[in-house]
Amino acid sequence: MIRFSKKIAILTLAVLVLGGVSAQAKTKQKKPKKDFNLGANPLANVKSDQPDKELFDKAMVAMKKGRYDVARLDLQTLMNTYPESEYRMRAKLAVGDSWYKEGGSAALTQAEAEYEDFITFFPDAPEAAEAKMKVADIYYQQMEKPDRDFTNALQAEREYREMVNMFPDSSLIPRAKQKLRDVEEVLAERETQIGLYYQSREDYNAAIARLQTVADTYPLYSKSDQVWIGIGDCYMGEAHNIQIAPNLPGAVRERLRAVYQNKAAEAYDKVITRYPMAPHVEDARDRLVAMNRPIPEPTEAAIAESDAEERSRQPLHFSDRTLGLIRRGPTVVEAVHVGEPSLGDPQRIIAPAITKENVALFQEALEAGKPAGPAAPVVATGANEPPRTGQPSQAPLATEAPGAGTGIGAEIVSAPSGPAQAAPAASTPATDPNAVVKAVGPANTVLPPTEKPAEAPLQVNDIKTPPPPQPITASNGKAKAPKPDLSSSSSSKKKKKKGLSKLNPF
């Protein structure tokens, strides 16, 4: 019994000890309250709630509940009643936020105006970068697909660039740059589609203008390799048109064709040297091989940069394509997430500029076949000087009287119309001591007298004409006409057969 009672006592003590420990564990020590009221004015250091703070808190509660008109009324009352309040700047920004959260075209327009006023009144405040960011977001939310109206996309691009340039030290800069990359992806896609359409219509000047603008302004575009390949194909199309152009000199045709082929090769080289990890780089290599051009090797830095860009892109899934058909805005999942976006104003290339460049190339090809300097004046050689290369010789001066001779031992004599007369002797020309070539021929140049040819005998017709047939006189004294001889003449009249000839059927 004693042992049993001891066990009961020990168990009871243990239960009491454990109960006390658990009760002590459940009790938490209360932290001492800070002798500071967050609603008090920090400048006055008093423990009283200010009416401007009460109005601001009331407006924030109404905004969370979606009562934007009530929130704007309280905020406007705060700004009008307490113009020197420390909450005035936050209230002005909150008015723009209420319009922004309400949504809709009219509300977003009003929100933009409120944000612009805030930037005008408080340009040095840290919240000014937030206001500029929200102005850009307004246009970003209203962007259309690349094949639709691009006005909001252009405005969003302009606002994001201004935000990055105006507030480079803001914490919102990384987000603003990524939004800018998304907008540039949409604008680059639009320009590329237009350029490829012009290329399909063989309007190469317009196609080159659009594609070159994309290549120069948006180097981070996800399809930049296809853009450069399209530029090269357009220049190859220009070379083909020059090759088949009629009425074009062969030398000019070959010069222009070589110029356009060189431009195409430069575009293909750009794909390999700038985007070596792009999916269409092999197409550029194949085109260079077909042109019998050397294939360049990309640098290590270019390979690393292109690989980082390709890895940062998100693949376009089936769900993205499906939602893109339903959603109003564009799909920007393929936009790059690394690299610096273009922060300068885009320099658009227009088709007339490409046309002027082609005209200049044509004029240069025409001038390439002409001599570089002005032609030297032609100086004629003297009478007895040997002719020089490229210069005509001077004709001898006619200083002798007609019929006196040619000066080389012969004389041109015209046929006489009257009786034969002896030609006068030609005078011997004076010998030129400085002459290089001397006259050759006999000293006596007198021609023999011209003889009259014998008269030809008269021609006699040897064919004798038979006498005409004599008329035959009949017994009655009347003359009969002679019968013509028809033995030698042909006649279509069939003769009658006589004798055994009647039996011959032939």
C-alpha cells in the first residue's frame, strides 16, 4: 500500500508540474506600446489626428472599395481646403490613380491629364517617375495587334523612352525598359510584314526601305535574321532586273549587277556575324554558297550576345496563339529580355531615298566607262610628216594649177571632146629639201597622144524574112486567101484517125 500511494503521489506531482509548464507556455508576454501615434503630425510631434490626414485615409478606403467618385471628391476637398498640407502631392497623384483604376477610354484620358499635371507641378518628386510610367502604361494597355492601328504603340514607345531618359535613377527603369522592348517588338513586326508584302510584289525599293528601317532601329527584334535575309533577297531581285533589262549596254549591266550582288552579300554576312545563334542563319550560309562568296566567321562576343538573346525569349505555345485570336492586344512573349532597347528617335528610311541611291549607282556605272580627264586637243600633222597615233594627217595644200600634175609623176587627164591633141608636159614640182618622203617616178611625165578608136562595122541581120504569100486566083476570077501552114502549130482540136489507127485506143 505504501508503494502504491507513493506512485500516486509522484504521478499527481508530475501532472501538476506539466500543467504549470503548459500554462506558462500559453501565456505570451505583451510588448510595450510605443508612445508614438502614426496619425500625428511629425513636425509638431503631437498626439492628435489631423483633418487632412483623415480625408486622405478616407479617400484611400473608398478607392479600395471601388468608389472612385467618392475618393476623388475627398481628395479634391483635401487639396482645396489644405493647400499647404503635406498630403497635397500624394492626393494629386491619387486622383490620377482613381481615373486609371476606373478604366475606359474617357477615364484613361483623364488619368493621363492628371499625371501630366503632377509632373508639371512636382518635377523633382520621386513620384514623378511613377506618374510618367503610368502615362506610358495607359498607351501600352490600348495597343492593337501589329496589323491594326499602331498609334497607341508609337505613343507608348515615345513615353517609355522619355521616362528612361528623364528619370535614369528611378527604381522603375528595369520595368520601363522591358515594356519598351515589348513595344518595339510590336512595331518591328508591323514594319516587317509590310516590307515582306512589298517584296512579294517585287517593289524592291519600298521593301528595302521598310526592312532597313527595322534592321537599324530595332536590332533586338526576334526575327532580325529574317529581316536581313529579306534585304539581301531584295538586292538579288534588283540584280536580276538589271540582268534582263532591255536596251542597256553590256558593260553598264555587269557593273550594276556586281554592285547589287555585293549589297546582297553584305546583308547575308550580317546575319552570320550579328545573329549567329538565330534559327535562320543556315539560310544565309546557303545563299552565300550559291553566290560563290566566302562565309564569314562570327566573333566570340557576337556568339555570346546572340545566345543570351535567344535564351531570354519565351517560346510561343499553342495557348498563346489561341489567346491571341481572342485578346485585343498583341502577343509579346517572343520579345527579348536582355540588351538595351533603342532609346533614340527612329530614323525612318523612305522609298524615294532608295530610288535616289539607285539612280546614283546607275550614273556611276555609266561614268565608269568614260575617261577620267578631258580629252586632249587633236593636232593635225604636217604635209610631209608621218601620221601620229590617234591624230589625222593634214591633207596637202593645192598650190598647183589645174592640170599641172599630182606631184608624184602622174597626171589626171580628161578625155578630149574634139580632135586629139597632145597633152602639155607637166611641170616638175620643186624639191623640198626638208621632205622625209621624196617623189618617185621618171623625170619626163609627158603622156603619149590619145588615139581615136576604129569605128565598129555596122551590124547586119542575117535572118532573111520569107516573102509574103501570093494570092491564088480562082477560075471565076476571084482571089482566094492562101491556106495557113498548120503542120508546125499546136492545136487542141482532136484529129480524126484513119485506117488501122482507128483500132488503136491510144
